[in-house]
Amino acid sequence: MTMFTTTVTTTTDADLARTEAGRASLQAGHVPGADAAAGDGSADAAGSASPVGAASPAGAGPACSAAHDPRAHGFLPERPPVRSMIGTWTRLDALARAVAVAPCREQAIAIVERAQRADELSALRQRVSRLSPRNAEAAAMRVAVIAVSCGWSGLDPLAPAAREVADGAFLDLWAAIAHRIDHDQFIALPTLALHNWAPERKPRRHIPIDQLARTEQLVPIVRWAPEGQPLSRLDRLMLAATRLEAHGIWLFRLAETLAGRAPDDSSTPTALRRLVRVQHALRAQLHSEAAGLAAAPATEQQRAVLAALAEQGALEPPVLQAADAVLGIGGRRMGEGRRQLVRRHLPAQHRAWLSAMDRHCAPVRTLAHRGGPDAAVYREAQESLIALRRTYTALVQTAAHPTTSLTAAA
């Protein structure tokens, strides 16, 4: 049985600032910026108040967000993902949908080769520079679906050796998309899950994107199961990861509260207790997904996709990486190099935020070497994160192996 583990490159530092009004507001149970990102697709309004990553990361391309405030919507996209592409890009839409439901890698590759012979991939490659940032992310999700379905997720599209394995025209399109979004390692869960969902019905009012993902019934944009059939385990796992991020928004806000705090600050244990409660809630959310996921159908091809992503360390939910940046468990348990490898699958501005949290939460992490009630609360937070990781790993194993259950992780 393949063992699926969740594991994690440090990038540019970002400035961290926090207002006293924000601290008091959070301690009172309200978090500023909760309504900053509207679910109707309006521009993110939280950038001007962002305490971390207020400046664009060095080398950010034209499709990068100029500011990122995880308090507003965590690592979810600022707007709901593009459900249907238009113009020439409908070809990529159709190609991704066809490849995702192919019964095996060989048939998936054959579909890509037919598109190449029709010059569809070359036509798309010539139009990449015209994509808006949001549509570039949508194109990246579809390219990721194709790459992992064909067994190409571990390739470097710019490496000469990759052309001996994969279609050259597709590799050119892949490399152009990666350059457009300024993200080389996007074939991973953050792209495949967080950019591949939509509400089943359009809300009647504008709501923040995290609330949209929490409260509405979600459906995948590109399905791994054929139309008209029940969602597969892989579909359900990716939607579960999206809902986990949406429910984890409070974790991002508590992370910013703890950043820069002294371990003996009177508000530190209060924030840590709230962090424990959030992590318990996230674990309960994963448990609620388990029965539906275990009952869903799965094919050998879908299990192969999961195995390929697991082999690349590409199944780590961003919200768990945020908790790890605060509590520092990953570097100690899995080794710093392995921990950093997982972060390469996140966009540059998200990696920058995690690096800032690594640095600014270091004072709180000194509680690990102390005694007393505050240190006990810190250790409880660490233990709750370890339990949360185990529950997520069990959910991944359930998706890959029907007989695996969550009882061992309870």
C-alpha cells in the first residue's frame, strides 16, 4: 500500500505590521478584513491593509497579485475560479475535460497528441501573453489536470529530457503558462483544488469567497468522473481540500495575531487556545467528508493521479502549511529540506507570507522549551496540529484505497 504523507522553499521575506486596533478586534472575536474579498468576482479590497506581503515579491510576473492579505480569504483565490473559458481557450477547456475522464494514461496521452496534430496547442501557446491574471490561473488549472492525468507531473517542461517523454507542443504551452503566472511548480493540490470549484448555484447576494466555499454546495469545474455519473473520490478529495481552506480562514488570522508576540504576552495563550479550537474544527470538517468520499467510485487512473501527486509531495493543503509556519512542527518532524520542498507548489506571494510567519512566530515557538501553563497550551496546539495532519493523511488514503478509514486517526 502506498503511504501518503503531507510534507513541505523559503522565498523572499515580507514586511509584517499589525495595528493595535486589529489586535483588540481579534481578541474580541471579530477579525478585520473578513468581508474584504467579495464572492461576486469584484477586485480584492484587502490589499491596502495587508500586514504581510504588502509589496509584490521580487521577480513577480504581470499575472501576480500585487498584494496579498491572508486575513481576507486565506490562500483561496481572490475571486471564484473561472468556470468556462471563452474564445480559443475553449479548446483547452475541452481538452482538460476529456483527458480527466480518460480511463488510462495511454488514452489521455493519445487525446493530447490528437490536439497537437490539429495545431490546437500551438494556437493556445501564441495567446498566453494575452490572458488576464485570473484567466491565466484558470488555464494553469487545466494544464495541471492534463499533466497529472498523462503522468507528466514530475517533469520540468523546459528540460530537454522532458521532450523524450511528453508532447513538445504541450510542454511549450505548460512553460508559457508557468511564466505567465510566475510559478514553475503549479502541478499540485493548491492549483488542482483551489482553482477547480464553483458553487452549484449562484448566490443571490455577494458574499466573501471563504463564506461562499463554506456555505454553498460546491461542484468541480473539471470533473474527474464523467458527466452524469457520481463524483469520484478524487473529485471529492479536491473539494474537501477547498472547504478545508475556507473553514481555515480563522487560522490565518490567528497566525497574524501571534506573529511578533512575545511568549509571555498575556494575549499569546488566548490566541493559542483559539488556534486549538480552529484546528479541532478543521479536523471535524475532514471527518465529515470521510463517509461520502469512501462511498464514492474510483478508477485505477484516478488512483494513479493521486499516487503521482503524493510522490511529488504535492498534496499538502496550504492551511496546514500556515499552521506549521506558526507552530514549527514540520521542520522538526520531517526535516527542513522536505518541509521547504512542499512550499514550492504555492505561488510566490504565499511562500513569502509563510517565510514571514516562520520568522515572526519564532518568539512564540520558544514556549516549546519552557514550562508552565502557557507552554502547556502551546504543546496542546502542536498536538492538535499533528492530529489534524493525521486525519488529512487518512482522508487521502481513503481516496486512494477504499478499505482505509479514519478510525485509526481518531
